[in-house]
Amino acid sequence: MSAPLTVLFQRQFRKYVLAAAAVLALIAGVLAGGSHASQAAGSLPCDIYASGGTPCVAAHSTTRALYSSYAGPLYQVRRSSDNTYKSFSPTTAGGYPDASAQDSFCSGTACVITRIYDQSGRGNDLTQAPGGGAAGGPDNLSDATAAPTTVGGHKAYGVYIAPGTGYRNDNTNGIATGDSPEGMYAIFDGTHYNGGCCFDYGNAETNNNDDGNGTMEAIYFGNIKVWGYGSGNGPWIMADLENGLFSGVNQHLNSGDPTVNYRYTTAIVKGEPNHWAIRGGNAQSGGLSTFYNGVRPNVSGYNPMKKQGAIILGIGGDNSKGAQGTFYEGVMTSGYPSDATENAVQANINSVNYGGTSSGGGNPGTLTPGSRISLQATTSCCTADYIKHDDNDTNVVIAGVSSSSSSTDKGDATWIVRAGLANGSCVSFESANKSGQYLRHQNYQLHLAGNDGSSTFTQDATFCPQSGHNGQGYSFQSANYTNRYLRHYDYTVYIASNGGSNTFDATTSWNDDTSWNVATPWS
């Protein structure tokens, strides 16, 4: 090794040792905190990045503060009834927003997210994306209630990106340009994706056009295979570097980049001169894995990079907007973060328990696979009613069940929880008295049907539990129509959206009708 290379190695080694020492102390603080509902001062993602020598230059989240001292606004919504705007902040510094305040503000009308504030102090807010070279605009805005979740034991809302929806900032401060180093992470819904272009978060062109190879560096999540792709059927975490989604060093299959579909997925891309990496993991538990770590792609134009420093969410750099996904939080950094720094950030993400039980509302039953349960309506009209199948046909309804009901009725209202047939992080419901028959939707209506093993059936019979929309029990999101939830309407059970062309999509009582207590089984 030559003398200059030796000096470079020593400097890099010292940098990573110092970063590791700093973040190990922070990991200890996170682990010592214990409670999922609290966040210890100095332990939040952007505090951790700063201690590692790679501070956040953009920090976006609708679900929580990303600095322990941050008490400013997280996001802004606009309601359709009177076009009034309202911003929502954490209730305490370093904490979580009050989702009930949004529920109250949006009650009886529709709301969209108009601004996602930058918590870094650099003013890198995300707002409605304008048109670009690939598609006109302005883009649609996210339905403010379409992605409910829980974090730290608190109900919150993510950013639901349907095709045609997108956010952008073309006039940023501090975002990497040229070949300068940077890092970024995001938390996505690993079950909400498609093969459209391109569900991205990260660095893009400032003129909304395709300016050629290497003019972008963003996290991509989905299962498109036009450019690069990974093993399995996807989705994959990849890098959008413009004119190519890269899963590794080449533009095609890189088998080291696996299918990743955790309900809450941590996705990381980072780059520096002629070096970049992809990392990812389960945001609910466990560490990070490295899926690629090496030189820039072996295609002309990517070394050196020519990044321009805009920020995008949900779209490609030229406003390609055919993709879908859900975003909860993410940051961009100045400098190339060490693995140790990112590991500490992942430990903090684990600690806040995305998708855990909300602090508002009890669940007397359990959704542990193998458990027997009954699903009780929480709407005031119908609290004596439970989801049950009708022996005269395949329809699924809500109906009254009591201690004096027949054993058949009690059995029809009892379900065995199974790990989700299409996603093990979610659940499926098997009839307790008709083995092999499951709740599944067809044309948005719920039926009892036998598992034929097809991909369509397993998707239709899989539901992802979230904190109840009205603060009680759970709401169950359809795995393949992620803006739809189990809902009773006129005593029939559907998967319904909050507003839409069907009568059962009515906004009236939607929060109540889509919330269910997981009750002691009747049979």
C-alpha cells in the first residue's frame, strides 16, 4: 500500500472508530430507555446522525419528531369543506402529534396533506410537486387519513402515495450536489407498492427533467424490473440514480438485493465518490442488513455523480408518477454515515414500536396466530353485533350474538387468527366451524371462501391490523387495496375507502364502522 493510501485508510479508520464510539453510547441510551412510548433526549435519529458526524440536512415525518428538541410543525393539512389549513406539531418536544386533533379538524370532510415540514431548520419543506418532463402537474396531494398507524403508542398518520401523487422541493439548502457524500433513510409500508415509476425519496433534479445519468440519488421502493432488480418477486430497496434503478453494480439482476416486504420497512441508500450502499431491515425489530456495498454502477455517467440537490417524495426526478407507496419518516444527511450510526438509528426506530397498540382503546382479545377471537363492531348502533358468516350463502355480515344464541350462530361469529396468507406480518381469519374457509373480499364485499392457494386469494384474504380509527380496538387494512379497510355498512361487511363512488365508501361513521374490538370468542 502506498503512503498516501495508508494515510487515507488511517483517516477513514479514525472517522469510523469515533463515529462508532459516539453512537454506541447512544444505543445504550436507547436500550436503557425501556418504554416504547417515550423517547430519551439525545436519542432520536437526527441527534444520532449529528453525533456520528453526518448531520441531517432534511428531516421529514408526519408521525413524530426526529430531533429530541424539536417542537415545531410536522405537517399541514387542508380540509375540503372550507379550504382551511391547519398544521400539527408534537405535543411535547421530541414527541408525537395528537392525531385526535386532526380527526376533529377533518371530521365530516376530506383532508389532504399540503406540506411536510423540514425539521432540520434549513427550510427544506416538501409541498405539491409541479409538472415535469415525464408528466404534467401539479401532482395530487395525499389523503391525510389514508395511512393511519401507531408509533410510540400514539395514533398517527403516514403519507399515502397513490399513483399521480407527489411532493417536491426544487430550492433546497444544504442538500448534496455533484459528487458530494450523503446518506438517507426512510420508513415505508412494505406491503404498499407497485411496478410503476417511481416511488422515491431523496435527491433529484432541480428543473423537474431527466438531466441524464447520475443526476439523482434517491431511495426507490417497489417491484419494477425495467432497469435493475433483486432476487424474488420484490419489492426491493434500490437506488434511483436517473436513467436506472440500481440494485447493485449493474443495471439488471443483483441477487444480493432481496425481496423486502416488512409491514414497516427501513430503507437506506448512501453514496460518496465512487462508492455507495443499500441497506434495509424491519422497522419493528432487529438490525439492518447490507444488500450492496461497493463501487458506482459500471455504466457511463455515474462516476462521478452529478447530483442537483432537489428533494422528491413519491415520484421520479422528471415527475414520473405512476408508482404508489406509503412514507412515515425519512432524513437526508450531509456526509456519508457510518454503518454504526445507521445501526443506532435503527435501534431508535425499533424502540418506538411502529404499529404497536395505541394508547387509546383496549383490545380484550389477541391477534396472535392460532388464537380464537370474535370481531365486535364499535359503532354505537351495533355494539352487540359481530362479524359472522351466513350459513345460507357465502356472505359475511354483522349480526347480534349473545349468550342465548345458538351454538351455530356462536360458531359462525368465531374466527381463528392465522398469519397473513400473503404477508406474515398481517393476519388472515379462518372460520372456527368451517375449516379451510377464510374471510376474503370479492368486488369489495366480504365472503367466506376456501383457500385455493392462488395469489389473488391470499391477497384478498390478508388484512393488516392498525390502531382503530375511532380510538377503539383495531382497524384492518386490506393487503392489496391499502386505502380500504374492513367496514360494516347496512349490516354487510366490505372493504371500504373513506369516500368513494360506492355507497359503502360513505364518509359518515367511517371511523366507527372500520373499528373493531378483538373480543373473547363466542365458541
